[in-house]
Amino acid sequence: ALLEAELRRAVDLQQLELHCQPQVARDGRLMGGELLMRWRHAERGFISPAQFIPLAEQTGLIAPLGEWALQQCCAWLSRWTEDPALAPLTLAVNLSALQLRQKGFLGLMQQQLARSGVPAGRLKIELTESALLEDTEAVIGLMAQLRALGLQFSLDDFGTGYSSLAYLKRLPLTQLKIDQSFVRDLLEEPNARAIARAIIQMGDSLGLEVIAEGVETRAQRDLLAEQGCHAFQGWFYGRPMPIADFEALARTWS
Ligand code: G
Ligand code: G
Ligand code: NA
Ligand code: MN
């Protein structure tokens, strides 16, 4: 209850920040980044989204919080359209199931895009499989409408959920994200390697871009690249960082 009150205040006082982690194509090009939320708490220091996102969902705070994240994302993308080094980059935001199913989400998205003048294709929404378990039909319908606007969708943590391959083919996705657990064990475990390879092949066959997360070493990156993986994200290329640092990195990339 204490934490809830503090989270409420944090939203008001803007103690939440979005950090950005680079996403890199196989040819070494910087494609963009994933926005990851951070709460800098005055006494407790940094609190992970793994702790406060569930709380935000239980208390309904996820709505203003998610709206704020989307608005920040669009504001940055809008500013980037003026800069040749930044204009081609995409930004991915994580959305929870509750945010997506929130009444009026499509309208909110349209409004944010119109207001910021950002091309919708620059914006990517990351969903986890659990986000798609409830109201699957309604969520697929909404995703299709958002895709029609030009937005991209990535399925996060792929391989860890209860993913039904039957509806994977029905989801209007543009990207699959290999969960970092498979990447971590890639070099030591033949099974993890086999799973990564299978995900890459399946994604490729479905016409999806496949990105691996949690890439920490060159050896992991090279093995994934050899298996046909299209893109990479992880400490090997950069940790989640404040947006100003990400912009500086992008300007000096290559
Ligand atoms: O960055 P990392 O520990 O710090 O993220 C932990 C988890 O929190 C990840 O599963 C990530 O997808 C989720 N997460 C990070 N930022 C956001 C956000 O802005 N919204 C939602 N819904 N989840 C987020
Ligand atoms: O659930 P989601 O996949 O969005 O969360 C990604 C999480 O992984 C974040 O907590 C992020 O900080 C973390 N992360 C990003 N890159 C790496 C990495 O290379 N290694 C490890 N161990 N964690 C990472
Ligand atoms: Na994510
Ligand atoms: Mn993930």
C-alpha cells in the first residue's frame, strides 16, 4: 500500500524514466532501440519494472503510466525526424495486456501519432505471449487495426510462454524476439542452440524478423548470425541507457 502511494506520486513527480537499449542488424547497422522503464526512488534507489509494473496493473496506474511512455516515445521519434542520423531509427515500447485492452487504446494511439507527426512504422509494440492469452480474438482485431496504421509488433520472450503455434500464424506480427534464456545457454547447451535455430527458421518462414535478446558476447552473436538471426540486442552492443546517451551513441555509430 505504501509502495502504491509512492508509485502514484512517482508518476506525478516524473520520477520514472525510460532508458533505451540498442537493437542492431546483422550487418552492424543500428536499427533503433527498446525503451525500458526505470523508477528512481529517492530512498530505495532503482526499482525494477518487474516489481512495479505488476503493481501498476493491479492499481490501474498502468493506464497513465503507459500513456506517458507512449507520449515520450512519440516525442523522441518526432524530434529525431529532423536529424539524419536518428530519423531512420525505430523505438520499441513494452505494453502489457491491460494497456492494450484498455478502452480507447486505438484512439489514443491515433491521437499520439497525429499530434507528434511521427510515421507509424517507426514505432514498435512489444507484447508477451501472456498478453495474448485473454480475449485473444479481440486483441488480434485490435492488433490488425494498429498494423493498418503502420505500427509494428514484436512478440517478446518468445519460447517461454504457452505459445500456441496455431495462433502464432494468425497474429499480425512483424518480429519475434528469442528469449534471453536460450541465448544465455546457447554455447553450452545443444538444446538451447536447437531451440534458437528452430525459432529463427520458423520466424523466417513466417516472414518475420527475428531478434535475439540478452546477447552478451561476440561468440553468442556470431553463432546466432550463423543460424540466420536477423538482429541482436544485449550488453554486447549496449546496456539500457538514458535517451541522451542513446542519441549520442546513434550519432557516432558505424
Ligand atoms: O529492463 P528490465 O529489467 O529492466 O525489464 C524488466 C521487465 O519489465 C521486462 O519484462 C520488460 O519487458 C518490462 N518492462 C520494461 N519497461 C516496461 C514498460 O514501459 N511497460 C511495461 N508494461 N513493461 C515494461
Ligand atoms: O522482458 P524483456 O525482455 O522486455 O526484458 C528485457 C530485460 O533483459 C531487461 O531487464 C533488460 O535490462 C535485460 N537485459 C537486456 N540485455 C541484457 C543482457 O545482455 N544480459 C542480461 N542478463 N540481461 C539483459
Ligand atoms: Na521487452
Ligand atoms: Mn524479452
